[in-house]
Amino acid sequence: MQTWKVKRSSYKKTSSTAWKRRSLLVVVVIVAFFGSLYVQPALWNRTADWVGTTTGQDLSSLNRDESVLRLGLDLQGGTHLVYEADMSQIPEADRITALEGVRDVIERRVNSFGVSEPIVQTTSTGDHHRIIAELAGITDVDEAIRLIGETPVLEFKEPGQEVLRDPTPEEQTELETRQAADKEVAQAALDRAKAGEDFDALVQEVSIDSRKEEAKGLIEGLTADTPVLTDAIASITTLKLQPGAILPELAETPDGINVLKYVGTSEAKEQNLSHILICFEGKTSCANPIPALDASIQIQDIKAQATPENFAELAKQHSTDPGSAPNGGELGWIQPGQNVPAFELASTALGNGEISDVVETEYGYHLILKQGERTVNAFSVQRILLPYTTLYDVLPDASPWKNTELSGRQLQRASVQFDQQTGTPYVAITFDKEGGDLFGELTSRLQGQSIGIFLDGTAISTPTVNQPIYGGNAIIEGGFTIDEAKLLSQRLNAGALPVPVELISQQTVGPTLGAASLDKSVTAGLIGFALVAFFMLVVYRLPGLVATLALAFYALLNLTIYKFFGVTMTLSGVAGFVLSMGIAVDANVLIIERFKEEFRAGRDLQGALDEGFKRAWAAIRDGNITTLIAAAVLYWFSTSFIRGFALTLSIGVLVSMFTAIFVTRILLKNVLDIKALQQPVLFAVRKEDSDKKQS
């Protein structure tokens, strides 16, 4: 009874192990099947079409692009360009940033050619800083070289009030026709509003205002001095309109035609203010920053001396605000919301003729003198904004931006910084003295409008001016992520820093030569596989056949990885793949030889196989690790083609370790489950070794 239980348990264990081996074999077959479909999209598409036809379902959406792998320019044709960047005018600490900025500019220029999968890389060795561009499939090489080699042009533009040329008579006629049609549409909307239709519904139906969902077309705080809708405000007063009334006339603004509804009037207090500013290190728009402690002592000294009578003289002597200091610190009449919160709270609390305590804002320390206060009417209106054709819409070469005198020549540098309270990244820019003066004039004139920053004629940022910025320092905010802020900073520096590039190497491969190289590469790979398979079959017989099958699985798995991760195959990459195929076979050779040694030592086939894998692992592991180290060195300290070789070699080595230890073992284990194949001669073991073992 006890003997029966032991045998039954042994049988169960053997049966369970065999089942696991067969299950793993099924997994390998399934992976091989779907891998072949993945790397051969044409086969996948034919299979999907067959399944769709058989089941009557439309599976065309499952069809995939029939390109097998991404090919490098040496296999599909293209140009390999190497540029040397002249860093002689760039401080050493800024050279890497400048090089990355130039790389980004070149990449954007390359993309404009419609090049498929361009590769633009940088490399720095000692004093040599280079950009490498690989342009696969490009046709006009000379034009690409000319455009890439141009030094980036950075421009600051303001909203355009002019066009690049006068319209032709035909264009003028078209403009007038389209404007008349626009007015008819706007008049129809005005008539509907006058007829009593729900104004909120009209806003949602016909207004083109981008903020109509959240603002409902509401505009608040308009006064008689507001530069837009001045005639509309005058009309409200002259006609003595009541809240809820529709203004009888259309109103034109720079963004279109307005149908207006008078919402109501409230009182707003304007303040006549002067201030003395002492900026210091870490504050915005500080031209000559001083330590914070020195600034604190200085502002306290000024506070002790200041009276309403001498405030203007002290401002001229000490204030660091270049816009107001020459005028004795006068800011003029300020409406609510025009100043930063801390400044506005402090000024509101003052009585006429009073001087505030020291107030700290993002610009530094302030003393504020309130010279007067007055109450004005603030009007609120609701608008329906409708399009109005302008000359920019008619002229094909019209631009909504016009150049200013400010350019990358006056920009010293841009950098990513972080808000100390929120941690939000922003881009800080610094101009030289000339640029600071030009930027101050622009920002004072364009409050509430945008300043366009253009690189190579393309807008890279259009920040809105919140208030005048003097002193040559400014920040660009916009809810950036770190990567977005870094990219903008690089692009600004690329246009600001004088980094000319010189073409030092050019290699062009024609599409015919690339196709020939591809054919030869495929042929070489197939011949190499066939020779290895022949050798393994002749020398190792059945284990050699199993190793060949594992090698085929290895090749399929490599191609699947290349396609999935978008590896670009080049001639050097093919060389790395073929070399890794030899390494994969080498692992199988070690395993089989060790298996034969264990069999000669007296183990049965199953035991010899297990021990062979176990004892061969250390040699396989160490050999592959040394190869991976060499490949890593090649990858990190080289570029372009050599990197392709190192990458495919590394992938091949890792996959070969998996197929040799896992796939080959599964296949051999399942082979040994077949009694007819448990013949030592099939495992390349000599007859005398088998006889010796049996004795």
C-alpha cells in the first residue's frame, strides 16, 4: 500500500511537470505566431481580410502600415550632415545650453522639409561642439544645407497695424464686399436683439468671443478714458440708456464688430499715486540689484526723510523705477486692478496726502504717496462679437504682426526659474541696456496686448503684457511644465546667442544605392543564418536542430522589439544584429557541450540536460555581461552609425540570453518527452560513451 502511494505520487509529479513543459511550449508558439504577424504587416492584413470575409465583418480598421522596419538613410537613401558650432563668443557655462538651442532650431528647420523621421543629435568633445543631422529620403540636399546653416533669427513683434504692401484694386473691391457682408450679418444680430430675443442665447449662438462660455460676453470697468468702446460709452451717457437696453449702433473694435447691451453702472475710485521703488536681488525687472538687506536699510532711511513736499525730489534721487523716477515718482490716475495686490491694498488704505509704510512686492520695496482720489462711473456691457474682415484677411502676404527694433541682438540670455511660493516654472529673460529701454517702451505702449516672439519667422510665444517692464529683466509665465519652459528658454537662447554653424562633413546615399545595400544586408543575414544552422545540424544533430529553431525565434523576437520601440535600422545596426546572432548560437554551443559532458559523466539524458543548463549559465552570463559593457561604452561615447551598432548588439545579447536559457530549454525538455527521440546518437554522443554509461 505504501509502495503504491509512492508510485502514484511520483506519477502525478511527472505528469504535472510534463504538462507545464507543454504549456510553456504552447506559449512560445503563440508568441512566435503573433510576432510574425507583427513584424510582417502584410501577413497581418491578409489574415484580417480573410477573417473578415469568413465572418462577414468589416475589419479594415485593423489593417496596418505594411512597412516592416524603420530604415536609416544608408538603407533607404538620404544625407548625413555634420556641423561644427562656433562657441568662441559663448561663455563656457552656457555652451551646452546654446548647443541644445541650436539643435532645436535645426530640427524645426528639418521638419519644414517634410523629412520622414529625421534624426538630429549633438555631441561635445573638448572644445568641439557638433550637430549631426540624418535626413532620410531628402531630395533637395543643397537647399537643406543652406537653410540649416543659417544663424537663427529672433524677433520681437507687436500686433500689426500695417500690411506688407498696398492692396490691388481687385483686392480692395473684395475687402469692401466682404466687409459689407459682415455688417449685414452683424446688423441682423442687432435687429434680433432689439426685437427682444434672449441676449444670453444670442451670445452663445453667434458670438465668436473665445471667452463667451465663462464670461457670457460681459465686459466690466469701462470708463470714459478706456481706449476701446469709447463711442459706445459716450452713447450710453448721451442717450441716458437704462440697464438692459440694446445700444442702437454697431461698434467696431480691433477684434471685430460688437452688438452691445448696457448692463449697468457702478462707481469706481481712481487714485492719483506716486511711489519710490528700491529693487533688490531676486526681484523682477531689477536692472542693478543690490542685496536685500541693503535695500531694506535704504528704504527705511528714505521713509524717515519723506514728506509729501519732498517726495518727488526723493523719488528722482533714489527710485529705481526708470518709468516714474524722472517725473518725481508720479504714476498718474490708477484704476482698480491695475496694480499688483499688495501695492493696491496699501494705496487704498491711505488718506489723501499720506505716505505708506514700506510695502514689498515682486518688484522690490515701495513707499507710496496718495495725492488724491476721485470717483468715476464704471460701465458694464455685454457683447456679441462678430467677425469683421480686415486687409490681413484679403492680402495673402499680410501679417498680423509687425517688426520692432527689439531683436535677439539685445537679448543677453533666457533661463528657467521657479516661483518661490508656488514652485511653478517660468522663463526669465535679460536684455542689455538698449534692449531694456526698447522693451520698456514696448510694454508701456502695449499694456493688455501681446508681444510676439518669433524664431526664424515662426511664433514661439505670444505673452500678454500685464504692466510696463523696465530695467531689462522680465518673466514669461503661462502655466508651463518644466519641459515647456526649458524648450522656450532654449529657443530664445538659440536666437540670442551668436552660434554660427559650419558644415564639416556630408555623406549622401542615393535611393538606388540604399536599396542595394538593404538587399545585400538581407541576403547576408539569410546566408549567415543558413551557415550557422547547417553547422549546428551537422555537429550537434537533434540539439542542433532545436538550437536552430530557438535561433529563428530569437531573430523573430529581435525584429519585434525593433519595430515596437521604433529602432532605426542602419548598415551598422544590421552588423550588430548579425553579430548578436553568433553570440546567441555560442550560448547554445556551451549548453550542448556541457550537456554532453554531464552525460559522459554518468547522468541520464534528462539529468544531463538540467545540469548542462545549470553549469553553462555562469559562462554565458559573464560573457554576455562583458559584451554589454563594451556595447554601452560604444553607445554613450559615440553617435549616429556607431550607436546603431551598439544598440542592436545590446538588444541582441539580452534576447539571446533569454532564448538560450528559456526557449532552448523548453524545446529540449519537450523533445526528451518523446521516447522515440531518447537515443544518445541523436544527441551527438558517441556510441562508446553510451555503452560505457550503460555498463
